[in-house]
Amino acid sequence: QWQWYSSQGIPFSVKYPDEDELTTPQLEWIKNHIEEVEAAIYGSNFKDPTLGYRRYIDPQSFIDYWLIYEICVNHEIANPGSVYIYKDRNGKLYAGPVWDFDWGTFSYEASPAAQWGLFMTHAWWYSRLFRDEEFFALARERWAILKPRFESVYDFIARERKAIERSWYTNFDIWTISANINGDERLSYGEAVDRLESITRERIELIDDALR
């Protein structure tokens, strides 16, 4: 009832207010607002700081959001049903929260080409946003700031590796894996954690090369 497709063919729905509280005028307002946003993103003046997309969205949040998915090899950013954006009253659109990490995450099974470079600059609105030199420049700036924080995950993996090992075995004593989505279903616990860390390192190096 509260779902629609934008003029760019992207599916949208309203998460909040809840469906039993959302009104038709509210729905029509947000639908019209999304059309305004897309008109700015895909319009001839999309790079203009006043008339273009920056009037409607917070670029930094969209870059930070994208970086998470690039590092994790998470394909959900190309599946708008799992993509979230939010806005405050009279505010801009912000990307987030990140959500849904079960499709290709920390794996090259779904997209082997991700082994050699960025793979989600074409998803959602990003194919257009990355055509703006200032957006790309901001991506470089944010990467320089955030890269050390991302690299701190190696210590976290080392700490948690032992802490959750017992629960891993207990889990699979109860639940049998029947799918093979990410490829780690075939691995032992140690092999899966090793792959998690190695792919994270590879992704950070690839992003670093791409954003220099």
C-alpha cells in the first residue's frame, strides 16, 4: 500500500511512520520529494551546489554508507529493498542505517570482479553521483579519515575469534547449513574467519588504490 517506483525505476517504501499511522498526504509528500531529488540528481545542473543534488542530500553520509558496502562486498546496496535513507523535518536526505549483510558479504562468490576494484559505484544513485568530481574528491577525503578506523577491525577480529568459537559449533549442532550463498558455508570456522580477514584486507587495499 505504501510502496511505489520512482521515475528512475527505483522501488521505495515508507518505513516510518508505521503503515497504520502513515497518511495519504504524507505519502504523496514524500513521493513528490523523491521525484524532486531524482530530478536534481539526473538533471543537467546536478553538479551545481545550489540547484543540484547537494541541495537535497548529505553527500558525506552517502559516501560513508557506500564505503561500508564496498569494504564488505555487500551487494544489498544494489538491491534498494534493503537500502535505507532518512530525513528530519526540513532536513536533507541521509544515507543509512546500513542493513542486511547476507548477500555476498566478505566473499567474491557473487561478484568475482570485485577482486580487482570497486564494484558498487554503479548502484542506486551512485552511478550519477560519482560523475561529480567534487563527490569523488569528498570520497577521497573521507577515506583518508576513515581508513585507520576501518583497519582497527583486525584487532577486533582477533579478539572475537576465540570468544565466539564455541557458539559457532553450538549453532551448527542445532542448525544445518543447506545454502551456499557466500562460500563460507563450506569452510571450517578457522577457514571462514581467515577468509573474512583476508578479504577485508584486500578490499581496504583496493579502495585505497582507487581513491588515491
